[in-house]
Amino acid sequence: MTDRPEDPRPVVLAPGKSDPRRAIPTRRPAGEVTGGSAAAPPPPGGASGGAAEPPPEPPAATVEVLLAERTADLQRLQAEYDNYRKRVRRDRLAVGEVAVANVLGRLLPVLDALDGARRQDELTGGLRAVAELLETELGALGLESVGEAGDPFDPALHEAVARTPSLVVTAPTCVEILRVGYRVGGHLLRPAEVVVAEPARGGAPSITRRPHHR
């Protein structure tokens, strides 16, 4: 048997036939796509190599919910601040009233002396002018007198020193002021000592008194 040189030409096989020789893989240029193979994924950032696309914007409904929550938070903070400011102002006024009440309470004996002199018609001349000026200045500080004849009896403001039946009144009424009371704002420095007339239930009117200190 004589040796023959190998034929370099490719062998063309009919359909369904296989090449008895081992098939040699064929190199293809990079990026070439053959039939039936999947396409290579594009490089990150697109073909031009630019930046990644921005994330999609949230839906309008989500934005409205967030806006409503932030608005509610701001309104709550505003309400808390307003309440704090009112509480501080109220506390300052209360402290001021207590301080004024403590000072004016020490002046009540002076006012009692002036009131007694007025009842005895001894408050005349320069003493009268001083008394009127003092009462005016104390009134500017918030001092108010409590108790006048004809006022309905109020246990919170009046101290009943004496009681008497009356055919005129239909409810307990202050008919005589024995000692004037005073208050500053919501602070009662002392109640007024009064004589109270009560509706009579028959019989002669009589006055019942109890000891009191002037």
C-alpha cells in the first residue's frame, strides 16, 4: 500500500453523514453572532459608556402622603409651642399676683385705720388727700374692695358675723359691712365681715351676733 499525501481541501459531507476525522473548531472574530446563539448583553452604562439612568420618580400619591405627614408634624409642633408660651405667661402672671398680694396684705391695717377715720368723719384736709391717693395707687396694682350693703351673701367672699331675719329679702343678703374685705385678681386677701339678713319664717325679727375681731 502506497502512502498518499493528505488532501488539504475541506471535506463536504452529505446531510446525515459525519466526518470520520475529528472536527477542528473554527475561530470567529470577537463579537460575531452566529445563528441560534443568544446576543451578548450590552455593557453597563449603555453603548456610549455614559452614567446610569436615574431611578424612576415616586408616584404622586406617595408624595402627597409624605407631604401630609410633614404638615401634621409641623402643626403639632406649633400647637405645643403655643401651649408652652401660654403656660409660661400664665405662670409669670400668677407669680406677679402672689408678690403683689403679699405686699398689699401688709397694708390692710393701714386701710382699716383710714376706713375707721372716714366713718368717724376724721378723714379731712391733708390726711384725706393722702388716703385718696393711696387708695388710687393700690387700685392701680389690682387691689379691690369686697363687700357692700345689698350684695347677695357669698360664703367665698363674706364672713357672716351676725344674722337677722327679714321680711324684705328673699335670699341671704349683706345689710351691713363691719369690715371691708380685699382681693387681688383671683387671690382673696381676706373676706368681708358682714351682717346677713335672711328671709323671716314668722315671728319678730331678731339679730344674732357672734364675737369678731376688728
